[in-house]
Amino acid sequence: MKTWIKRIFQSLGVLALVGILYAAFAPLPYGEVLPKEEWGAGASGVLPAYSGLQREFPALNGETTPEKAELGRILFFDPILSKNHDISCATCHNPSLGFSDGIQNAVGSDGVQLPRNTPGLWNVGYATNFFWDGRAESLEQQMLTPLLAENEMGNKPEDLEARLKGIPAYVDLFDSVYGRGADSITMATIQDAIAAFERAIISRNSPFDRYAAGEFNALTAQQRRGLNLFRSAATRCFECHAAPTFGNDNFFVTGVPDLPGREHDTGRGDVAGGGKDGAFKAPTLRNIALSAPYMHNGAFWTLEEVIDFYAKGGGRDRGIEVDRQIVPFELSAQEKEDLIAFLYALTDESAMPEIPQSVPSGLPVVEPIANPAREVVRQYNVSITESGTPAHEPTVVRVGPNETIQQAVDRSGPGDTIEVPYGIYHEAVVLDWSDVKLIGVPNEKGEWPVLDGEGTRSDGVIASGNNFEMAFFAVKNYTSNGVLVEGSTGVYLHDMYIENTGVYGVYPVRCTDVLIERIEATLMNDAAVYAGKSENVVIRETETYGNVIGVELENTVNGEVYNNYAHDNTVGIFIDLLPQLPSKVSLYTKVYDNRVENNNGENFARPGSSPALIPPGTGMLILAADHVEIYNNTIKGNKSGGLAVFNLTVGFSTNEIDVDPNPEYVHAHNNTYENNGYDADPFVQKMLGRGFDIIWDVSGAGNHFDEQASSSFPPVLPKKSWPQPFYNLYWRLMNFVVKAAS
């Protein structure tokens, strides 16, 4: 062989060796590890608390001092900040109009109509991104757009600084705060002062806040009914507008119609870094009654129109692919009025800043504007009793003859045990105070009392108090939830039969320290036994059948699922991390000693919802969750697959995924598999050709399978005993093969 040919082969051999060594020893691409303060799982309630509705507000997004805020207030109302000296910040953010402007789209300094509605500023100090599309990451950064944009206030930085330096009163004001005379007037200090003022525009003493703090008569009966609708799975309002801020820094496609004659607004889809076309930020609902019109383009003038829009499923009825949280619902005329009455209860202007009589420039200041909505709100927000949390000694309250459960609840208080004798109760029950037990008392035959929604009521029980216990009930025939517990610390749900209660059977969400045991649940179009966005959850000794999902842990930290029998569902056990939710992690779950059998039921989930994506015949599904240990389970008779481990791209587009999409550190071992994958769903067949005992899409690093399964994809699965270099080499090779095949 010629020398030069030999050298080529030697070089190729060296390159191959280098490639193999790199593949074996280079670190694997693990996902970003979020700091704990960004997890978002679990309750955020104030402890101790009379009600689990009393939540901790997030930290302010920057510094504010009284001196800076006062300077910022003067600047905010001074038209000198615009090139034509004709508009101030307050022109578009008028305090009388909920710090908005009362028109569909804002108007700039030259009378040019802008493309979007002016968002209010109440509680903007708690936000982490700004504008409807979230393109600014701080108040200071956000401020530059209206100050400098040619079609808004139209300044040049040097011109604005010079104008302010030419006004002696401003030189004195800036010097008193920043201490450098005229040199203290810079764009940075202008931004800093106005941002400090905006962070002081706080609303947190509404009738709802007083109710959450234990003043249980701060809401009228109608507003309490509206609160129940707001947090029910029927409307799902609280999914995007949760207490305490009632806003959300995530972005959602709701399908709001474009205004006639206007170009389509792509929203978040036009921001660098990507987002879904037509996705917009979920604004706060605090003081929402005062800031009509609504939505990113001011499309709706009344709250009634907004509710009607969402009741139709947003833009779903016009063929728009809206986010999965947006699903149609039905409300009676009375229920719609109740929901609006609750939204009025989010009104609080007690910290309203004063409009200055004059400003240093001498230019005219915006005048207060009569807002008719303010009088309407005043008529609705009428406390029944004087303020204050009444003293209460815990006692036993028993439902009397001809009395509803709710009537007994209403005469109870924190710390009480409410006993419900056997009977059939056609009602919805709401408990918002803490340390309450709702206990059914069986009859002489051992039959539990029955809550029956007759197929017309939304929720069987809604509770938000801390340390809530419910037991010994049958709950049937509701349209949304059997038992919803929201935002509580200390939840104990046990010894119940749940049937045909709509979306969920038992449904603790945003809770901490949850124990669910001895629940039998059937005929739910989502999850029979569910815990989501929660922390420290145990689910044990339940039986679920005939549901879409038997047992689900969604976006939850520290979960144990054991000794459950999940059979004849679409999927038996589902551990998942879903995008576009307040909780951004699914971590540290153990799933063991469960029987997961014959989960071959039809998928009858609501069209467009996340569960609708799950193929029938799935025993156990791990979707994007991390640090999951699965062991000593019996998994058999599931026609599509016994255990499936997948990343989010199997069901979500990349521009809607805002969490780490890959499952990592999943360890399955010592499980028993039998007769799985024998007749796979068409979705699985199209993807893999057939079903298996174990299916892994080879995404995510650190996953191991120490199993004796008869079939798997891929055919060889990584073991814990493998040396790390060998695992790394295998993982990179399998990912290359899968990507090449796709």
C-alpha cells in the first residue's frame, strides 16, 4: 500500500478514536437545573392563616424608596416627557381608569393610533416581564419604548435630559434623590425613578383579600358563588389568573379576534427567542372592573363579552388552535352574574397615588376622569358585617334535619369538624377556612352520605383552607370536579367513592403536604386521582378504573405513588411535566408496588386537552419528569405499552414548551411485565411499528432500566451497572440513530 494511502487510513483511524473518546467521556447535555425558588410547586399560603386563600405575594421586581417613588410620581404626570409636550405617562395610564386609558388602542404623541390596548399598572411591581408580548425583562427596560418610540412619546435621550436639566425644580428634585446636581439627570435615573413609582402602585386590600385573611363576610354570597366558579374546572380561570396576583407571566393563545381592518398581531411569536403566533401575556385581574376595554387589542368592552368569549372556547370556534387550558364551558345567566360579581371583589384603590396639582414644567396635568364602573363596583362590594376576624372556639357542627351541608358549613368556623349524616345531598359545598374536617357519618348499613350534582352542578366540594380533611362520602355526577382543594397546606382526602364528576375526581392543586388514600374513582374524562403543581404528595391504596387517567402527578415535587390499583383506564399512572403552567418542574417521584393492568379504555378526554393526546393501552407514562424511580410494580395487559418514557415534543410544539422537555434520571427496576404492547394504538404503530413492554424515546440523559421485560424499544436499554463512558457512548449513538431515522 502506498505511503500516502496508509497515512489517510491512519488519520481516519485517529479521528474515529478521538470521536469515540469524545462520545464516551464528554459530559452529556443535561437540562438546566432551576433554583428551588423558581420551581413554582406547592402552596404559597401565609402561615398561620384563617384561609388557604391568603397567599404570599412575590418579591418586588426591583428597588423602590419613598424618595425615588415621589420623584417618579412627578415625572409620571408631566407632559415634558413627550417631544410635543402634549402627553405624559398618565395620559395612557390614567389612575381614574385603572391606570389604562379607556380606549381600544393607545394614541401616541402625534395622534398615531398604536396597535395594542394599554395595560393597567396595578401590581406591575410583581411582574417579571412586560408588554403584552413580554419583550421587556424589567420596568426600566420597558420604559424606554414609550419614552423613545417615534410614534409614542418620541424623545431622543439627549433632548429629554436637556429639557429636564433646564428646569431648576427638576435639578433640585434629582439632586435630592441622586446627589449630583444637574448631572444626576440621566436616562438611567429617569427610568429608575419612574420604575420606583410604578412599583408602589399596589393593590392588595380588596374584599377578596379581606375574605382570604379571615373576614369571611367581606364577600357577599353572590361573590362567594363567583369565586367558586372562578376556581372550578368548568371555567379554569384560576389556571392562568391565580391568587395572589391574579395574573401570569406566561403567554397563551386564546384566539382573540383581530380588529376589523387591522393586521394580524403575532404577539409573542414576533419576539426574539420565539413563542406561539398570537400568544399574549395573561394580565392581572386586580381592578379589572375599572380598566375596560379588555384583551391585547381592546376587542371586548365588557366583562360579559370576555366571559362569553371564553365560554365558546376562545377562538376555538373560529378554527384557531388555542392553548389547551382554553376549553368551552356553559354558564347560566345567574352564574355569569356571580362570576362578574367576584371580579368586582378584586377592586382596591386604597393605595391610589395622588394626581399632582401641578408639575415643575408648568404644563397641564391630566384631570381625574369620571369612571362609571367605580359606582357599579361600590354597589357590589358591600361587607355584611364590620371588619375583623371573629374569635372562634373549635367545635363539632352537625348537619341538622332539613339543613344543607353548606348551611352547616356557613355556621362553622376555623378548627371545626362538620359531621354529615347519611343522606343524598344535591348541592355544591365550599369551605375556605382552615383546620376544618368534613366527615360523613354512615348509616346503620355502613353507607356513606352522597353528594350528587345531578349532572348540572360544577363541583362537589371546593376547599382552600389549610389542614383540610374530608372522608366517608360518595361524590357523584358533577360536571367539573368531585373534590377540589386549591392552595392549601395540609390536605387529607380518604375513604371516598367518586363517580362521573367531570374532569377530575379528587383534585388538590397548588398544595403542600397532601395525603390521598383509599379512594375509588371512575368515569372521569381526565384524571380520577390527581395532584398538580404541588409538593410532598402521597397517593396510596386507591382504585381507579374507567377513566382517561387513573392516577396523575403533574408538575409536582416529592411524590410517592404506591399500593394503587389502576385498571381499565386509557392510561393507568401518569407522571408528567406540562408547559405553560406556574410550576416549572416535576421532580423526585417514587412509583412502586402498584398494579397497573389492562388500561385499554377509550380516550374520551375533551378535544384539544392534553390528556386527549394519550394513546389508549398505556400502562404507565412518564412525560418529561425528572428523578423518577419506578419499581416493584406489576404492569400487564396494556395493549400499547407497559411503561413509556417520553419528552414533550411528542405532543407539544417547540414554541409552546417553556420547561425542560426531556425526562432525566428515570430509573425503572424490578418491575413485572406481562402481555403489554400486543395491539398497539395506531399512534404508537405509526411511530414504532408495534407496542412493547417498555418504550423510551431515548431523550433525556441519566435514564436507566434494570428490567427483565420481554420486549422494549430500543431493544437494548441502559443499566445502572454500566460504566459512565459506555453509557455516554450508547446514549449518543442511540440519539444519532433516532434523529437519522426521523
